[in-house]
Amino acid sequence: MKVDPMPFINLFFLLIFFVYKRKRSTIE
């Protein structure tokens, strides 16, 4: 069984982006 890593990578970047935006909004 081969798992396609692409969706997980996209999800990972989305999560990082979300956390980054939240951190910036809390600082400001």
C-alpha cells in the first residue's frame, strides 16, 4: 500500500500558514 504524500504536505503547509497568521495577529 503506497500512500501519496502530496495531500499531507499541502495540509502541513496550510497548518503552518494558519499558525503563522495567528501568531502575527496576537503580536499586533
